[in-house]
Amino acid sequence: MGDASVYGTLRRLYRAGALTSYVMPSDEGPHRRYYGITERGRAQLAESRVAWADFARALTLLLEAHVEVTA
């Protein structure tokens, strides 16, 4: 995954209210931006985990059914 993809995702999550951010000066180069997760972000993460588990479970059932048919 490229830097642009990571930072673009962080910006989208920040704009959606899922993250907080703050900037700290750096002695070595540009200022650094740090991100933290908000309560809204934690709720979105919990929902995404459930959705992923449901998807993974459905895919596992399909793959297991395919193995049984071809065996």
C-alpha cells in the first residue's frame, strides 16, 4: 500500500469524524501529524469488524461447499 493511499484514508476518516489529529513540531524535517481514534471511529470499527466476520463466514461456507462437491 502506498503512502498516498494511507494518508488519503486517514484524511477521509478524519473528515468523517472517526479520527482526531494534532501536529507536533519536528527537529528533523517537516512537522508531524498524529492521529487518534474517536468514539465514532470505534463504533465504525466495531461495525466493520462484524461486516467482515459475516463476509468471511459466508465465503468460508461457499469454499467448503465447493470442496465437498468436487471431492
